[in-house]
Amino acid sequence: MSAARPPAGTPPAGSGIGTAAAAPPPRPRRSWSSRVRGAISVARVPLGAVVLAFAVGSILIWLSSVVTTKSLDLGLPIKAYGAMLEGAGLLGNVNGLVNTLVQAGPLILGGLAVGVGFKAGLFNIGAQGQFLMGALGSVIVGVQLREAPAIVALPAALAAGMLFGLAWGFIPGFLKAVSGAHEVVTTIMLNFVALAVLAAAVNGPLNAGGTSPITADVGNAALPIIVGRNGTIALIYAPLMVLAYGFLLFRTTRGFEIRVAGSSPDAARYAGMSPRRLIIWTMSAAGLLAGLAGATDLLGSTHQMASSYGTTVGFDAIAIALLGRTSPIGILLSALLFGALRTGSAQMQISAGVPAELVGVLQATILFFLIASPVIVKRFGIRGAKSGLEEAATITGTYGSEAVR
């Protein structure tokens, strides 16, 4: 007797048709131990660069003591670095700690501006020009609204700074998208243009008169102080921008597109993404963040602009993004480190007699070891360590070629 056949039209067993389809297996969750090992691997090279930079700084301190005092003070580096920690507020000095956080605010925003470009394979070396244009936009609006209520003047000045920075970031993004002009070249040139525009504006229509060209005070558009003597509201919104940066990159479709385009432009094109739109969008977003950094610095610290106005925030942001490996937490910690170095340098010079310019040497040496990290890792066979420059892999690969299609 033959087995009964299923009625015609009945789907075969296991086909999933007419019955609940089997759910895909859940993604394996990483254990805490694997996460810790991954974090150590990621942080190994940046921490090594910082340690080596401080070692080089110690050698320079010893050499300077030999030249100035004709004797070798082996304990001078410890005294100098201890005074730096004290001045930065890391040993209980509350005012120093607030000053460190204030210094770190624009650095955080500038680091995010460079970091988002790296994620897309773009080298936003124009963060300095975008920073200056953001400061210029904020002072233009701030001066005009200096007597308006703060609830109106402050948001308007911040928005102006972001829009000016966005426009300055849009220009190299648009040029790269339509002509393939490399952003390293165009942003370097735009840095000099920003300096000229700023000087012309302060010497001309923004000049408030007096012995030297300077703008009027922004008045009610200044950032309100919420902590200590100079801790402004930037202490709140700068970390919030770190959260927004992380959410954008790892929780949104646009962030996924940015990361794919940065790691493999060809894969992005194959997936139907538009590299041209991504380039313009990313550079504009980077300019917005750098412009916000400029507005934060001017509205929070100086409140007015001289024709010689300028800081190194835009250039320090490159080192911060590399040291932080373009990750949200990494950029935050790197900016805090650089802020502590800046704040503690004065106390180091007063207590230990070591020039405050050593901080610039330390920052430059950190950047040097970061750039040289691929060679160091390969030469000494450091297992499990990554150079930290993977996000920027497409920068040199696309230089001098038509990479946008």
C-alpha cells in the first residue's frame, strides 16, 4: 500500500511557505573579556605615542637644565609633570579642572570635525579655516545682537558660527565632488583665505575704533557661565555633540554610508551610494562642527575679535582625531588630554621653570609617533596593535586621481 500523497499545491515540508519561517540565528554577543581585549588593542598605539612623547619631553627637560644651570637635575621632569597635573586640576585644583574642561570644549568639536572626515576617507585639514570663519560669523551676529535678550542673541550667534563653518566646509566638498580637486590642497588654501577675510572684516566694517582694529564686545551673546569663574554652557553641549557624532556614525543610515565610503569607495558605488553627495555632506558637516568650535571659543573666552585673532585649535584637532582613532570616546579623551596640557603649562613654567612651549613639543611629538606608528608596529612586531590610521586609508590612495564618479 503506497503512502498517501499530499494534496496538489501543498508546499513541500521545510519550505517555510504557509508556515512560520524559521527565524535567523541571533547574532553572537561579544563577551566582556573580548571587548576589553579589543579596547586594549585599539588603545595600545595611542597610549604608546603619549608615553613616548613624554619620554622625549623628559630628555628635552634634562638637556635644558644642563644648558641653563650647568647641572643635570634628574628629578626635574617629575617636578615639571607634577606641576602640570596640578595646574590642570588633576590633583584637586577645582579651578584648574574647570579651565581644562573649558580648553577641551573647542578641541572636542574640532576633533569631531576632522574625525567625521576621516571616517569618509577625507582629510579635513581645513578645520582651522572653518574654525576662524565660525568665529567670524558668531562675532558678526553677536555684535549686532549684543543688547538683545540672551535667549535670542546667543542661539543666533551660535547658529551663525555653524553656518559660516558649514559654508567653508561645503566649498572643498563641492570642488572635490564636481572636479576631483583633492581636499588637502583646497582646504589648505582656504585656511589662508579665511585669515585674509577675517583680517579684512575686522579692519573694515567690524572695526569698533580705537588704537588697534578690534570688534565690539558681543555682550548678551556671550556664553553664560555655569561653573566656576569661566566654565560656560559649552561644558554641556560639547559632550552632547560627542554623543550625536557617535549616534550619527553607528546608528543612522547616513553614518553607515560614510563609513562604507571611507573604507571602500568602490563598494559604496556598487551598493548604489552616491560618493559625490556623501563628500559634500560630510565636508559640510565637518565645517559645521569646526564652525561651532570657533563660535564656542569666541563667545566663551574672548567675546571680541582682533585682526590677529587665531588659535591652533584647527590644527590640534588633526592630532586629536588621530590620537582618538576617530572614535567618539577616543576624541573626547584626547581633547581632555590636550586641554590639560594647555592648562597645566603655566603652572609648570612657574613651579619648575620649564617653558610652557614644551606643551607644543609634546603635542607635535605625539602626532609624529602616531604617523610613524605603522612603521613602529611592523618594525618591532607588536602583535595585536593597530596603527590607528585605517580610517584614512583612502586619502593617499585617491590623491591625484579622479576618485569621484
